[in-house]
Amino acid sequence: MQQGKQPLWTKEFIVLTVSNLFLFLELQMIVSSIPSYVKNAFHATSVQVSLVTTLFALSAIVARLFSARMLEKGHRSALIFVGLLFALAGTLGYSVSPTIAVLLLMRMLFGIGFGMSSTAFPTMVTDVIPPKRLGEGMGFFSLSTSLAMSIGPTIGISMLQYGSFNLLAYSTSAVIVVIFPLAYWLIRTLPKGHIEPPMVPLEEGRKPAFNRKLWIPALLNMLMSITYGGLLGFMALYGDEANLAHPAYFFLFNAVSVLIVRPFSGRIYDKKGAKALLIPGSLFLIGGLILLSYAHSDVFMYLSALCYGIGFGVMQPTLQTWMIQVVSPKQRGMANGMFLNSLDFGVAAGALILGIIAKASDYAWMYRLSSLFIVVFLLIYVIQIVASRKPKTQVPLEG
């Protein structure tokens, strides 16, 4: 360790990262599999199938708006445990829903619970990461989200294919149950000082207004998430169209890339800022999507997954750290909530918009055209860099 370097891998940091991994793993195992189940079990229309994702996303977004206010008041324990209970009830409810209307209600209940819990964990972790290692720490922490997004669909699709939806519902419920003792340990271990950091009194007395500096990184995160929504929603169908033997393995190879690049991306952010990661990361995302659209063999698909994973692996934590750094410590709940809301909204919008494109053409053209969202991402970011150079602005925005 370097002189005076504060430790990053504390017990609290590890437990928070593992808790977040389990929470997002449960989500990703279900989200990739439930549309197929709904279509087959209830003979649902395409609109009803899309509601499975849309209602969940909207419920999570609304829940996070209230969660941010609760976090500002220090009610983290209630937020976590109530959120986990709602998420567990919703997940168990999937397997016993007699109609699609009841199942959609369960999706909304799960969305509320997930929105509450998923806002609390990243906000808590910013309090245990040394300030000078925030980029590195958030890089490793958000690796838990990226890993879950990469391996969760592989596990969920395989369970549905070789087992049953009930097995998947009970397995994901068990994943949530594991989080309860970890969360209890955290609440008992983290002192009150962590819940309201000592530097907060600078803004005491007033409710912090919404921070407008969050809009640009949130918009960029949404654009990136639209492309991921196309992967989550249509990878299995594209596999049939392109005669790919194992389309679910795309997410596995994507996870390999994320694992490789994530340890370095946080350190690069701390030293050189967002620009050093977002621009090359965007090019990797575009390359991955274009390669995927021409994939007619599993090997080619694996190469596209590795390329996409490099871009996604460096960009996701960069955007989250950027959003955390432009707000005060008291507004970190708001920043994390907006980061996750923009991610969920992007995934839901991606499934809808790209689904319409695929219906009008095919899945190969859908992935080619989805790369245009990253081109827009690059244009907005470059314009933002140029604009931020005129008046003096904060380093994380400009890199």
C-alpha cells in the first residue's frame, strides 16, 4: 500500500458489494426469462409482454423518488428491509399468479421493493469508500451490478430451459433471503456517523434542491442502457434468426470482459477523469453492436460480447461516479436513484423502441441501428466537454 493510502476493502465495503450483487442477480435472472413465461403461460399479446418490463421499471423509478428523500433523513434500515420484503413477496407471487393481471401487480410490487433497496446499497457504499479512492471503489462496487447483468440472464434462461419457471421463482426468492442477514449485519455495524456524514451540516436546514448537474450523465446512462435493453430483450430471438447455438453465452463472455477491465477503469477515472474512459468505451460499444449484427457463428458472437463488455465495463461505473461527485454527500441518495432510474428507463425504452425496429426489419438491423444511440451519446458528451471548457467547471465533468 502507498503512503497514507486508506483501505478500500473493508468488511463493510465487501458486504455491501456482495449484497448489491445478490440483489441485481435476482433481478437479472427473472427479467430475461419472465417475458417468455408470460407469453407461453398466459398466451399474452406483445403489448402485455412489454408491460411486464415497463410496469416494473416505472414502479422502481417512482419508488426511488421517495427513497432518495428517506435516505436524506437517514432512514436506511427501514428502506432496505421494507424494500427486501416487498421484493421477496413480489417474486414469490409470480409462481402463484392465476392471471396476467395479478402477475403484473406482482411485478409492480417487486419494482417498488427493488427500487427502494437498490438505492440504499450504493448510497451506503459511498460513505465507506475513502474520498480519494471514490472512482476505484465505485468501479469495484458497480462490478457487482455489471456481473449480475451479465451472468444473471445466462442462469435465468438456462433454468427456464432445463427446469421450470417455478424453480426459477423459488431460486430467485432464495437469493433475496440471503441478503437479509447481510443487511442486518450492516445496519448493526455501520455507526450513525456513516448514515449522516459529518460534512453534511454545510447544507443543513434546507432540503437540497434537485442538482441540475445530474441531467447530462443521467441522459448518457439512459442512451447506453437502451442498447443493453435490446440485448436483454432480444438476444435469444436473434440467436434463432442468426442460427447461433448458444445465444445466452453472449452475457457470459460479456461478463469476462467486465471482469478484466473493471479493476483498471476506476484507477484511470481517479487519475484522468471521465473523458479517458467514456470516449474509448463508446467506440467499443459501437464495435460490439456492429460485430454482433453480422454474427453468424458463436465465435463471432463471443468476440462481439467481449468488445461490448469492455465498453460497458468502463462506462457504467464512470457515469455513476461522475453523478456522485457532482453532488453533496447529502444528495448521494438522489444521485444514485437517478443513475438507477436512467438505467431502468433506458432498458425499458430500449426493449420497446428496438422491438419496433426489429418488427419493421430484422434483429441484425436492429442491433446495427441501436449503435446510433451510442453515436448520439458521443456527440452529447463531446458538446458537453467543449461547453464546460468556457466557464470553469468541475474536473469530473471534463476529465
